Amino acid sequence: MAFLGVIALGALVLFLSPMLGVLVGAFAGWVVGLLAPVWVPSGLALIGLKVTAGELVYLGAALGFVGGFFRANQTNNNGSK
């Protein structure tokens, strides 16, 4: 029974990590759109992304979703995880 609880908890974490990344990314995109409405979109236009300051929310949400799947690994001095 405890094994099923661990499996359920793992599935919940795998589901909630990207969703939390979406919320944080969207908020960060909104803040960047408010504080730098000219130079961030113009900088992104240099690499081929045509976005306005209002669309930075969606860009941040997309990047937060992708980033929610990545986790940092912590290693000891001897190289083991």
C-alpha cells in the first residue's frame, strides 16, 4: 500500500512541476513586459522572434513549462548522486 502512495506522489510531482513552471514563467514574462516593454522585444527580434510586450507572458509560460521538466542533480565530492 505504501508503494502505491509513493507512485501516486511521484505522479503528482511530475504533473505539478510543469504547471508551477507555467505560473512562474507567465508571471516573470508579465513583469518583464511591464518593466522593459521596448528593449526585450527588440532584442528578441534580433534573433527572429517577433513578440510584443504583452506576448512575453506567453513566451514566459512556454519556457516555464519546458523548464518544469528539468531538475538539477546534486552530487557529492566522490561523484555519487
